[in-house]
Amino acid sequence: MKRLLHNRLVVTGAGILVFLMILVMLGPIVVSSDPFEMNPLHRLEPPNSAYPLGTDYLGRCLLSRLLVAGRISLGTSVWVSVVILFSGLVVGLAAGLAGGRIEEIIMRLVDIFLALPSLVLTLAVIGVLGPSLESAITGICISWWPVYARLVRGMTLTAMAKPWVQAARISGTRGMRLIIRYILPQLAPPLLVLASLEMGTMILVFSGLSFLGLGAQAPTPEWGAMLNDARHFMQTTPHMMLAPGLAIFLSVLGFNLLGEGLRDALNVREMTEF
Amino acid sequence: MKSLIQRRLLMLIPTLVGISLLGFILLELMPGDATTLLMRRSAGEVTPEAIDNLRRELGLDRPWPVRYLRWVGRAVRLDFGTSFSSGEPVRREIFSRLPATLALALGAFTFMLTVTLPLGVLSALRKNQWPDHLIRVGAIVFHSVPAYWLGLLLLWVFALKLGLFRVVGQGAWQDLILPIVTLGSGMAAFYSRMTRERVIDVLEQDYIRLVYAKGLSRRILIFRHVLKNALLPLVTLWGMSFGYLLGGSVIVESVFSWPGVGKLVVDAILNRDHPVIQAYVVLMALIFISVNLIVDLVYPLLDPRLRPRRSAEAMEG
């Protein structure tokens, strides 16, 4: 713990994230204006006292939209990452522990998934389900878990080869007890690093899909979708695209700094490179 | 060696089957299938008999393995049917736009290499001094910037404010500069760090110390001995990255209105134009697989340790 607090990257990254989290959690309570309320008389206004960040093309308050959007952008990315890592963990562990034919089948399946660039597979899934927030989430989950399944399998094999794990197996430790007492503690540090970096990637991917109109749909506020609204008014009101872009950038930066810092502090460089 | 190639080619079979199943499923899951098609085609009345006729005409009444094999038969000839929205053959539509996307991806890849190599090497040679710190901070920052935001900012500054570029690309090479920078910068950030780490690893090896001891010049040392050994492990990663550039081009093409397949597929998804989506997915998969196959086959030629000499089988066993 002390080592973590001495790591500048961890502290900066965590600082940015805590700051954003407070904004997003408390912001909508403090800022009273309705993010959905349209005001045709105040379209595309620059920042002023009534609207601290100005208004969008429908006269909606950009600040309150930004804060509410944060809940969706960040919330979705976080739990999508959790789903991906968890499924990757389960499948990877199963492959690594089972070995033999089961491992072979699982890994071939993973290879097929990895034969497509993840984003292309995501687009395919969204193509089938039709563009919506739910399809974007489903698409991302389906396309990204194989990466982690493969990494976790590798880590599991390394963990199993450790002498104390072999000793435990010889003396009869099996099943869940083996996983929980001997394998998972070894996987936890690298997975923590990967989780942090993964959240950053997921924010980029999810907001990117919304930017393309394939994720969160109007009128739901989402950072990527807000950027998409803003681009059409770049010539007249360029300030519209600053805040949502900065919000995405800062959250990704926060997770990346945290992940990089954890990687140094926990000393798991080899295991987390891919 | 021979068995290595054989094994690599054999591994392609399940992958290709998987991809073809995906493409087939994409088309099968088309919402409303024949009815929608008929309505789009004729704009007239849709009677149950007309639907039945069309289903028979399209072979939709046959069991799925038959339909799958038919699909494969057509896909092998790159025949992906007609686009709903334009009424043109998908093949023509997608192939007329493919060069634009490939140019973008190749450009971004070249940009990535020209930025990455000098920065990575500099960073490694000045390890823990200010150029290294600067490059590492820059790498984390550029790794975190969303491409779509970076693209918009570049457009705003360089096209709108400074007037150096056109806002909407028309396919000329000048229009490609901003998209290339946008697409390549995130990856450049990632690889400058990778290059740094590899070069540092190699610099610590004994054989480099030997070269130092022999008194060779620093330039020969870096280019002949360090770079060659440091970059070799990156070649496979580069192959993978090309695929991510293809995927990433979807966003960049949309920002810059670049007329490539990425823009085509986004429009197709929004219009639920399944034949186009299916063709895009299959084609991207084929390109990605081919690039990685080429990388895997070329790799042994680059790495003397994997070159076939006496008997590769003996080494393997």
C-alpha cells in the first residue's frame, strides 16, 4: 500500500479518477438544470452565467448533459470491463486447469474470435442487432473477452508450474480450493493492472461507437454522442466539442496512469504485456 | 520449417470456417428477411404468395446447411449480393472504396513507424533523462486521446483556423495527412514505448557489450546490432496492429468524411444494409488473416534462429 502511494503515476491517475467520479456523482445534484430540457431561444450559446458551458443546438444545458453523460459513459465502460475480464478469467482458468482436449477446443475457439480485429467483430454484432446502447454493449462484450481468455490461460499455466502449487497438488489440493488458495492470488496483481488499462480502452471504444451513432442513441447524453452533435457546429460554436472530448481524454488518462503505475508498483511487467 | 508452414496453414481452416459461419449468420439474421427485401424492391403490395415465391427464388426454403454451402460458393467468388440502399452489387461498391481505406491504413502505419523508431531509440539511449521523460509522458497522453476528438481538434485548428487543409476530403493525397496523423498517433504512442523497452533490453545484452569492447562506432552499433535485434519481436505485433488500423479507420473516416469502406459500413449499419455489413466483415477478416499469415511466414526469414538449416524438425522435437 505504501509502495502504491509513493508511485507518482498511481497517485495522479487515482486523483484524476476520484475527481471525475465526484463530479459525475454529485454534479447532477448540484447543477439544477434539466439535461433534457430544450430551449429554442438559447441555442448554441457560448458559456455564460446561466449555462456555464453554453448550450447545444437544441438549447440544452451542456454542463448538466456532460455530468449526466458521465454516468453513462463511465458506468457502462466500467461494468463492460468487469464482464469482459470475468468471462476471460473463467474461460482462461478453465482452459489452463483442464488441459488436454478441452484446452485445445477452447483455445481454437478463442483463435477464431481473435482472427477478426475486435472492433470489426463489434460492428458485425451491432449490424445484426441494430444500433443501440444495448447492442454496443453486447458487441463489445462478445468481441473483447477472448483477448483476456488467452492472457489468463497463459498466466494460469505459469502459476501452475510454480513449485509450491505443484506441491499443493501432489498433497491433494483440488478444485475450487486450489484455484482460490493458490492460483487466484498469483493472477490478481496482473489482472488488476489489465483491468485498469482495459477501462481506459473501453471508454474509448464505447464513446467511439456512440460518436458514430452506433452506441447510445439520442436523446441519451453520452460523451461520444455529444461530440458527434458538436462536430456539425464546429465552424460556429467550437466550444461545444471541447468539454466532452476533454472528459473522455481525462478519464482514459486516469485509468492509463493508474494501470501503468500499478504495473510498476506491483512488478508484473512481463505478465501484462500484449 | 516445412512442418511449421504446414501447421500454420492447417490452423487457417477452422478460422476460415468460423469467419464464413459468421458472415452467413449475419445474412441469415437479417430482420424480416424476404418481406423487407420485397417491400424495398417493389414498393408494391406484399402478398403471402409473393413472399413464398421470393423465398423459393432466394433458396430460403432450403435447409440451412444447403444455404450455407451456397453462401460459401458465392463468397468464394466474392459475390455478396446487392446492396439494399444503392441497389448496386456489393462487390463493386466495396472494392471501389477499399483502396481509400488501405491507403489510409498504410499511411498511418508508415507514419507510426517513422515517429516510433527515432523516438523509441532516443528514449532508450537517454533512459531516465529529460528526453526520455518527455517522450514517455507524451506517449501516455497520446495513448489516451480519443482519435475522434483528436481528429476534430486537428480539423478545427489546421483546416478551419489556419486553412491549411480542406475540411471535407475529396480523395487527394493532401486530404490524407490529417486522417493519417489521427489514426496513427495512438498506435505511435504505444509503439514508442514498446521500442524503448526492447532497445533497453538489447543494450543490456552481453553481445552488445562485446561490440562496444571491439570499439565499433555508435552508429553501427545502433543500426546493425541493436535495432535489428530489438525490432524483431515487434514484427508480429505490427501485423496485428495493421488489423486494428483497419478497424480504427471506421472512426477516422467518419470524422474526415474519407470515402473508404469504414464510412460505407457505418452507413450500412445505420441503414440496416446487411449484404454490405456482411461483405465488410468477411473482407476485413480475410485481409487481417492474410497480413498475419504473411508476417508468420516471413518471420523465420528475418530471424536466423528460425531459418531452415539442417533440420528444423530436429530442433522442434
